[in-house]
Amino acid sequence: MSKDTFKLKKGNKTMNLFSFLVIFILIPSYAHADNTPQSRYPVRKGDVLIFERTYDIYDENGKIEVYNGDAKEKDRIKRTITLKRVKVRKIDSGLKYGFPLKIGLRWDCNREEKGRTLNDNSYCSYVENQEDIVVPAGVFEGCFKIVYSTLPDTTTNWYCPGIGVVKSEYIHHGTLTNEIVVLKKIIWN
């Protein structure tokens, strides 16, 4: 088993579930009650961010059945879930998003069609909203929902100042190719 993959082992399921609850939920909650994400902003060099990636792709032999709204029928998918550890080596300044962020801010919007500049949000990054987001690592307040849409797909990132991107969704319209990445845990240095 890879060090980046987490699975509960079969066996005494009651004991494994109980051990899991005590070791990973009850003890850390009790020992670090003031260590919530909001109380620890910003992350620091040496902190470790653990992300969980769920990737779904169409597979006629897949084990999961889902409803395909585009085809208006059920299809089968293959789902892959992986974990990735990222050590914070430098503090994210957020400059790739163009601070100060605010709802309605747009960038990289130089799209022309038939000799005229289009003023829609296609092929353009924009801040759609500012909202609280819940991920396995906790509740993050005041995150910016940043959307990039093209004709076949949409990528949405929830950027939280002081942390970085805590959730990312990729949806390919017309196929069953989707990816969701969420911040699962922060290991504070």
C-alpha cells in the first residue's frame, strides 16, 4: 500500500472503526481544540497539506453506476481516489489570481471572435462569489470561488487567503470525466 493511500483493513471491523474514531477524531479534537483552520491562518513553511483527489471517468466495465444527464441514461464509471501530501515550502501570495480579489474580478479575458472582443466569461477566469466552504480539513470562511469556463469544461477553485486552494472541481461537459480535489487535513508544523 502506498504511503499516500489510506484504506481501512478488513478484519474486526468494529475494533477498526472504534480505533479509527478514537485515534483520528476524538484524541486530536480534544488535544488541539484551538487548532481549527480559522485559528491557524495562515499556513506556515513546513506545514503539510493533505489533498484527496476523486477522479471519475466513463468505463463500460466500471463498478459505479451514475445518471448521465447529457445522455439521459445511466452509465458506468471507474472512480479513483488518491491522497497527496504537499509540504508548504513558500507562502502563497495569491498573486496568480490578481489581488485584491473581489466578486466580479476577471482576468485573462482576451477572447475575440469574428473581429470583435467578447465580454462573456468564456475562456476567462473570474471571481464568481465569496463563500464559506466545508472540506474534510474543516470550515474555511471567506473563500473566493474562482471559475474558468470553456466550451467543453469548467474548472472551479475555492481560494482561501492564508491557506490557498482548499477545493477544486473539474467538470467536462458532455462526458463523464470529473475530478474533485479537497483539502483533507493540515498537519501544523
